[in-house]
Amino acid sequence: MAAGYAAVRSAVEAAARAAERAPESVKLIAVTKTYEADAILPVIEAGQRLFGENRVQEAAAKWPDLRARWPGVALHLVGQLQSNKAAEALRLFDAIHGVDRSSLVEALAKAIREGAPHRRLLVQVNIGAEPQKGGVAIDGLPSLLAEAGGAGLVIAGLMAVPPVGRDPAPYFALLAKLARRHGLTGLSMGMSGDAELAAGLGATEVRVGTALFGPRQEEKM
Ligand SMILES: *Cc1c(COP(=O)(O)O)cnc(C)c1O
């Protein structure tokens, strides 16, 4: 496990260097959805401090105990967020990568007005225009960013998951271009199969699960 972790880290760092980027400019988010604490612990012990989950309920069940033992651990929500869980998510996570619609912008802004902490927020873009996938349509991005700004939310960057089975490179490049166009510096892109490619194309955070923890059980997905 620790060896696998070291290999993933150094592959991402090497990809960043090859693109003439500082290796520390690409953060590795270890995505722990469906994995239990016994699988997560060795990775914490190997030095990893940044983790991701895609469900509020699962994170709420799993992470408070682990974070009590390792106060330096940060947790990001990398999946979709229901508006009625906005306040809970702001309390539980250090960053939310799935801001993708007006109703969620409003729910987050309201929760913050009512005392929840403002977190690092990234807008998810439906970069391959896939009907079944979350994320704001590319056409809808400017108005969503304007709405977020109007509601007092600071958007730190963009996040996307390219279509399965296609070359992700053009999608990563497009996301990077959209971020530049809007003056956003955060780029959450790249997963187990394409984290190095993403690191070479400007990712500031890559989200890696199975390459660190092994295959997930189907029924838990
Ligand atoms: C599960 C998940 C990941 C990690 O996927 P792997 O293929 O296991 O690396 C990354 N991003 C999101 C949004 C996820 O849901």
C-alpha cells in the first residue's frame, strides 16, 4: 500500500515536472469512497493528508473519527451535492468540487449567511455535454459564475470528469481554457487512469481512488 502510494505520488510529480510545472503545484486527493478506515490508515501513515469523498452521508460516518486522530487531514467533496445538504457539507468538508447549478449556489450562500464556513468552492463543468452527468453546461458557466459572485461566493476553480472511453486530453485542455477565460486558478481534473495526463495539462488537484486503494466493490458504487 505505502509503495503504491509512493508510486502514484511520484508519477504525478514527474508528469508535472515534465510539463515544467512545480511538482507541489499539483495536489493529490486520495478518493476514499467505499473504502473503510483500515484501507485508509496506511495511506495516512505514509504521509497523505488530503482526501476526497463523493457522498456527504458516507463521509460523515467515516471521517470524524479519523480526523480526530489526525487533525492535519483535509477532506474534499468531489461528487454531486444535494441542496438540502449544503450546510452539512460546508461543515464537514474543506472544499466542495461539485457546485453546478443555481439552486445549489443559493443553498450554499444561505448556509454561509446562517453561519456555515465559506470553503474552497469549485464549479463542476459537464465538459463532454453528457446528459447523465452532473456539472453545468459549458454555455451556462458564465451565468453560474456571475450568480455565485452575486451571492457572495468565491469560486476558486473548475472541476470536470471527461467522458469514459474517449481521449481525455482535449477535455482537460478545454477545462483549462475555460478556467483561464474566467480568471480561475483551480483545476480539479484527472483520476486514476489519467492523473498524469491531467497534471501535464494544468491540474492543480488530481482525484485518485483505485490506483491507491485497489478496485472498489461494485455493489457499493
Ligand atoms: C471516484 C471518483 C474519483 C476517483 O476515481 P478513480 O477512478 O477511482 O481514481 C475521482 N473523481 C470523482 C468525482 C469520483 O467520484
